[in-house]
Amino acid sequence: MIIHSDWHIHSEYSYDAENPLSLIAKNAGAQGLCRVGITDHANYNDEKFLGDLRASAAGVKEAQKEYPFMVLGVELTPIAKPQFDYIAKTGTRDGYEAPTSGFPFDIELAASKQEMMELGVRYAIGASHWRVDRPGTSAQPIDRDACIKEWYRQQMYLAADERVTILGHPWYHGKGIWYEDFDIIPKGMKDDIAAALKENGKYVECNSHFFLTSMATETFRRQYAEYLRSMFEMGIPVTYGSDSHKNYWDARGKVEEYLTAAGFADGDVSELKEKDLW
Ligand SMILES: [Zn+2]
Ligand SMILES: [Zn+2]
């Protein structure tokens, strides 16, 4: 095994996940993982998501009494600054109407570092999930070039933001629109993101999704593992994330096949170092 810790797990405190913390702890123990990070979603700065984060923090704090190898993290996603401001003012996402100009919208994240640290959060995964540059993009047909541009913009933001410890699932796309051939993404964009991660002392995630989803081709998986390897060789530490949402299980076998083929050996997949935890 070359993966010994898992830094991206959703518990029952995420709106879209159902892993009880006790199940995560037991299965992590059975897998021989030395540390596991719980990273529930904090998508927006509203009561729904900040309440989930408080519940996750309280739950993990309690569980740590029995399972001291559990670490409290969070998963953040870029949101549009005008929406963040609206929620900050009104307390709700209800009734928000996006401005009709000023594109691309500035980016924000749901919480400040101070707020997260007060809850005991020790690190954050920052990851792109959807476009926030313009309103209404989810209702339009997917524009691949606009998506690439937007993912690049968001990931450059995440690679530089002080709240992000790990760039989560780089170039993940829910509909897998570039999962046939990773070369669709311009090399210059990948290089810029890698340079920013390196410069800002961030980690990059090897997310099990890419190696398990049927949307990704063999070619893509190979290319993706090589991409992670190239960042590792630049000195960017690579962490593993199962990104499990339910039935927490050992997904490492398949992932390690691709990592090994790309040159990863035991010791190359990192834990978060104590100095990098808040
Ligand atoms: Zn994610
Ligand atoms: Zn996740």
C-alpha cells in the first residue's frame, strides 16, 4: 500500500452524505489508515451550511475522544461574491437575484479562516464544482471552453487563498466533459496552477473519483496520474482523498494501480504535516 491516510471524507453532517463518524473510524482502523480527515461541505455562508459545519465540528470533537486519529477539516467551494454579500446581508439564499453585469463575478468562500478556526477546523480542502462566473450557467448547454476557463480561474484563486490547505480534486467535473482526454485542458493552465500551489505551499489531492468513475477513460486516468506525479516531482505534496459520501470503504486498490504506473512509491503520498494544520 502506498496510501496510508485519507483527508477527504464526508460524514452524515454533509447534506449529501451519510457516513456515521463511528463507521468511518472503524473502517479506517480496519484499513490500517493512520489518520482520517472529515471534510463536510460548507458551500455557502448561510445558516444551512454553517450550521452543518458547526454540527460536524461538534460531532468530530466528540468522536475524537474515542478516535484520536480523526482530524477536523472542511470542504469549501468557490461562490460568487455578489451572492456571498447578499447572504451576509439577509442571512438567506432565498430571493437572491444575480447582477446582470460585472462578469466574471468575483469569487468568495463560505467562511473566514478565523470563523473556521474558532470551530476547531484544522485545514480546508478548496475545490471547484460549478461555474460561478455568470448567472444561469446551469440552465444553459455546457460550454466546454467556458468551463475550462472558469475552472482555471477558480483553481488559481484557490491555489492562492490563505484558507485553502489542499486543492481538492483538480479538474473534477460532475458531468466529466473532459474525461476522455485530459490533454483537452491546455498545459499552460495546468502549469500555472502547479506553480501557484508550489509558491503558496499548498497540497494537491489525489481524489479516488477519477479512478473509479465510469466517465473517465483509461487514457484520462493514466494522464491524470501522470499529472499528479508531475506536481509531486515539482515538490508539491500529494494527499489522498476517497471523497466518500456513504458506506465508507477501501477504494485505494484501483487508485494505487494508476499511481504506481505513474511512478508513485510507498512514502510519496503525504499526510498533512502538523506545521500545516491550523
Ligand atoms: Zn468536492
Ligand atoms: Zn468532497
